[in-house]
Amino acid sequence: MHGRPRKASKPEEEAASAAKAVKLRSLQSQFMKNHHDKIYTEEAIELSTKLLEINPEAYTAWNYRKLAVEDCLSRIDSDPNLVNSIFDEELRVVESALRQNFKSYGAWHHRKWVLSKGHSSIAHELKLLDKFQRLDSRNFHAWNYRRFVVELTKRSEQDELQYTDDMINNNFSNYSAWHNRSVLLSSLLAQNADGFMPNERIPDEYDLVHSAIFTDPDDQSGWFYHLWLLDQTLNVETPLLTSSWPSHGSTIILSGAGCLNGSSSKFTTFCSESGSFPLILYFDQAVGGVSSSTVTIDSELKGNEDLVWEPISYKNSQVSCVWVTHLKYVSTDLCEYKVKIRVGNSPGIVSSRGHNFRAPYEFVFTAHVHDTVKDSQEGIVSWTDGFDIWDAKSKDLNSLITLDQLQAEIDFKWRQEAIDSEVECFGILSDSKIGKLTLARLLMAREAMVSDDAVKGVRYEEILQLYNDLMALDSSHYQYYKDEHSVAFLHKMTSSSESLSRHLFRYRGMNNLVCLRLNNLSLSRIASVEKLLFVQMLDLSHNELHSTEGLEAMQLLSCLNLSHNRIRSFSALDSLRHVKQLKVLDVSHNHIGKHSVDTTRYLCSSPLSNSEWSQDDVGRQNPGLVTKYWDAYFVLRDLNLKQLDIAGNEISGNEFSSFVLQVVPKLVWLDGQKLGN
């Protein structure tokens, strides 16, 4: 069993083991010769039987027996008795192997293969499984095989659910029974089967798992099932539109490249060389099917008849939480335009789990097109000077984002009641590690459902303290608790306009860009980006971040400070390739190049599997440097940076700086120094 020290072998045991090894090598040698020569005589098949009796994990022997069976069946008449005798022998060999090693993958797969040929009595198989599961009720091989057998029968999922009841009542620690129960309930709840409506069944399941948890709080089986139940409680199958940019009722100022005199601090100013601005939709779950037929746009802005929507996903998937298109405008057409967006009026938006978007939503914003009245200046962007404090009492924030979730009429009442009941229940177990973790998860779930501004966010301090306690109590899972603490903090920070405004500034040097400063907060993970789509300048310096995952949704981001974090490679910045507006990037004083073996480098494409690197000038002229710095190459080449800081990393040096200048030819500032023309 796990965690138990091995006992030293006795001399007689070592001698027996050595003799067994000699016999096994002899059998394997003879068997492999038969297999290679395709000999399927009775003697050869019996030899494979002996080999499997000694070593049930001999996969080649199981495959050989399949070939032998096919050969025998091809040489005999279709006599049912002969066919049955052949398959009966296979089942006997499998059963013998399982008695030797109940967890033999090869044996279980071979038995499935026999059943797939239409042989054996299903009733017999279930009886055999009952016998095996009495010997080891938690063996996942037997449970997997049971699901396979049940699929071949007309046995109902309700009957199988009752079987898990019996197994769990016999042993609360039967993790496999709990898992099988979750599989069965997932199916029954999805079907809305009689007696299995979520609002009726899930509260009953909480009562069942309480019996296990409070009987033995140290056993993990019930806790894992409770976590699954929490997911089912929170899961809303119908995808929802969480946020957008521009948001409903907002006003934005559009112009060409450059700066505007006297740009208003009350609105978002968006300057574009391409004469277009992003329209962003953020859903609560990954969806596909966002297109000009499922999202309609009414506007007098010209040239936007056939818009192309793209999913923003670092995995290059065709489903994503974030979808973006670009609306064109002419910077010389000085005018005010109303833009109306209708999402989901026509069917077609579908979640990755196959559920349709059934909550049509409409929002309207105003776009003012202004001309650029003076040339842009390529001065260095400072992260220490030029910031104006956000007026916490102003209403400006409401023109940038709607913090309330854009929800359909979803029945949250039973979900809230279930979560409230669990919070009250697990308060008494908050002295244990798993009790604290469960309570923190429950409180986070409760906060996600709160819509009343008067009580929203009141439990976040308690959540943060629980994760602080866990970091102190359980050092082996410190990083997980740290990440969850960061998520909770960011949810707290974005839970109200007042708390968010404490971190917001305007940067005078670039058209009063909206700047969010989250520096020196010990953040190790990024979250709540759906509420930050309006941010144009983001300071995440002096934190503990390992990657930029999540920032791909922030399509307006033009300046990003990641200095003094724990980023180990450029592949950890892969999500930034989707942020096309990014002009200023500071990754100085990280750990890039410090670790000789860094598995995160293989999260993005490499030149070993992609030949496109050799098709541009940099790849043709410096194939050696591209191969050496391929992760930096694949990230930086997709960016249109004007300012980059990389000092203070192991990778820094003349060679890498020279390589960067080739990959990013439009760079103006490197490590604080202005580059020559």
C-alpha cells in the first residue's frame, strides 16, 4: 500500500524470485519466436498461457492471443460449440490472470475484447464483478469494466446508482463508488430524468455526503464528491454574456495614430493606426459559433458589413470565452455615432459542452470620432511619473464597464440556499485543512451569486484569511493556496466600483490612458479579467507571477509592466501574442534564462515542429539564434512593440539584445536607451 516501507527480502524469497526470472526469460524467448513466426498451434497458445500466469502484464502475449483466436476462427466451421469453447478458454485465462494481479490492464482489456465479440453472459459478468469487488471494492479497473458491461445491457442508470448506494453505505471510503456515482448523476441530471431535477436532487446528495465527511473527516473520498457537488451547484448550462467592451451606455473617443489635445478623462480614448477598434464579447464559458449571423451590429460606421469574429485563445481553439472583431472608422469623419449590438438573436452560439446561448442581449454605446491634432511623440513611457489619481467619487467608472454580470433569468434561489446551508454546516469543521479549503470555496461560490450591492464582497476578508491559514498549515500545497488567494483578492478588488477605483489612474503622457496598478500585491495568478477589459495600461510589477495567462482578453492593453516577477521563459508570455495593441512591455528582473531545464518553454510551438520560422528574414539569416531563442522569437515577432525592457534576466546580453532588434524592427526604446535610426 502507499506510504508503507518495503520489507527486506529473505534469502529463500530472493532465490525463488531468481528462479522465476530464469523461467520467465526462457518462456519469453520461446514465445517471441512463436509470435514472430506467426505460429498458432495448441502448444504455442499454451506457452502464452503459462507466460501470462507468471506475468499478466505481458501486453504482447495478450495481443498474440487475439491474433491466435482470429486465426482459429478462420480455420473452423461456424460451429457454435467450437466458437464458445475458444472464447471460454480466453475468459478462463483472463480470470486466472486477474487472480494473479487484479490490476492488470492487459487482462481487463482482453476481457473487454472477448465481450465485444458477443461472447459471455452479461449476467455472469456482473456476478463475477460482484465477487471481485467484494475482494477490492475500490479497484478502478473493475469499476471501469462494470461501466463497460452495463453499457451492453439494458440495466438502468437508476439501478446502477442504487448499487453505488450499497457500496458507499458499506464503506464510506470507497472513492471509486463515489466517482461512479458522479458519472451516473451527471447523465441523469443532464437528461432531467424523473426525480433528478438539479434543484431537487443535489440538496439530497449534500445530505448523503455529509454522512461520510462527518463520520471520518480525514478520509478524502467524501470531500472530493462534495467538491463535485459544488461544481454542479454552480454550473449553469446555458452560456451567459458576462461583459463586453465597449460596455452598455459607454462613450469612447476614436482617432488616428497620435495624440489628442485636451482628450477627456471621462471617456476611453482609442488611437489606432489601422483605423479600427476592437469589439470584445466575454462569455462565462467557452463558446463557438460567434459570427456576423449570431451577432448583429447596427451602426452608421462605414465598412463594417462583413465582420469576422475571432476566438481569443492561447490554445488556438475554435471555442473561447473571449471573442473579438474590429469595427472600422475614418478618423477624418468627425462625428458621433451610436452603435447597437445584438448578441444571440439568431441561434448558433453553442458552448463547448453543447448548450445553446439562449439569453439574447442588446447593448448600445456611443463613438466620437476625433481627428489627431498633433504628431505622436516617441518618448519613453514611465511607470513612476505622470499619473493622476482616479476620483473615487466620480461616475466615470460606470462609463467604462458594467460590473454586474449580464445575466439571463437564471434560477439562483435554490443554488444560493444550498450554498448558504453548506457554509453554515462546514463552519464547524474550519479547524481542519480540508475544512478550511472547502469553506473558502463555498464562500467564493456564494460571493459569485450575490447581486445586492449592500452585501456584495463582505466575505472576501474571511476567504483571504482562510487561504493565509492554509499557506501556514500546509506548506506542501503552498503554491495552490497562494494562487487561490490571488484569485480571491482580484475578485474582491473588482467587486465594486469603489474598491476598483483605488487602483485606477490616468496616464497623462498617452491620451489619459486608463491605468490599473496592481504592483506589490504578491499576486501569483491573474483573474477577473472580464471586469478589466477597459484597461489600457497595466502595472503588475513586484509580484510573484509565473505567466500572463488570462491577459489575452484585455485587447485594449497597450502598456504592460511585468518587472520583478517570477517569469522563467518567453513562452510564459505566449498569451500576449493575441494583444495586438501592446506597444510597451517591461519584463525586466525576472528569471528568464535562469533555469537550464524549463518545461514551460514547451507550452508554445518550437522550430523543431514548425518550419515557418525559416520563411522570414530573421529565420533565414540567423537560424542558429532562432533555434537558441525560439520561444522569444515566436512571442516577440507577433508583437508591434515600441518599448521593451529585458534587463536583469539571465538571458540578457549583447547577443540577445541584437537578436531582439532583428525580431522587433520597430523598437524605439530598449532597456531605457533610445535606439538609433
